[in-house]
Amino acid sequence: MGTSHQDSEQNSEADEELPNDDSEFYFGKDGVTKWKKTMWQKTQIRTRSVNIISQFPGPKSEAKSIESESDAFTKIIDNDKVQKIVDCTNAYISNIKEHFSRERDAKLTTVTEILALFGLLIMSGVKRAAHSTYKEL
């Protein structure tokens, strides 16, 4: 299956029709890769319906009333959730209390202490202080 004279003529004619103007391109260090100097122009194509934004970004309903960081925190973790954490923590402490000789080593916790713990955890995340002491925070 050799190439005929006619096939080689068509290939050479096709090569002649293509512009060989390298001034439109930058060449990579390898000498082969071409980068076009002008931006590619997108042809007029209809935007798919899934890509059309129907709702604008931004806070919705209850989030619009948030004025401080503590308001935002209480929208996510309300007093009922904190109380549930305190109750479960105190139940656990009551179960392991007998393993400690001193009462202060297994003292029950309060809502204030849990909120303070949350504050320290958030502050250590903000400051990216994995090995900071509570006094530094």
C-alpha cells in the first residue's frame, strides 16, 4: 500500500494552504510547543441553564440579622446544644469519678466552662497556634 503520486500532491497542497506565520505564536523551550499570542475568541454559544445564577450570593433570612461573631456562633450552636454537651460531659465525669483520689480532678463542668473551651479552640484555630498555652491565647 504505497502512496500514489496523487496523494502526495494533495498533502503538499494542504501544507501550502496553511499559514506558516510563526509571528502569531511564542515557542516553548523545547522548540516544539506553541503558545498563541492572542486570546482565543469564544464563538457565540448559548449558556447552559445549569450555569445561570437565579439567586444572588449573600446571607439569607436569619443570617441577615447577625451583627457580631458571637451572634453567628449562637446561630450554629445554641444554648440547648451547649446544655446537652454539659449534661453528657457531666454524666461521663460521674462515671469515671471513682478512679480519681482528689475531688478536683473529676469536677463537674458548667455552661460557662464549655463556652470558654469553645472560645479557646476557635482562638487557637484563628491564631494557628497548635502548641500555645491557654495563657497565650
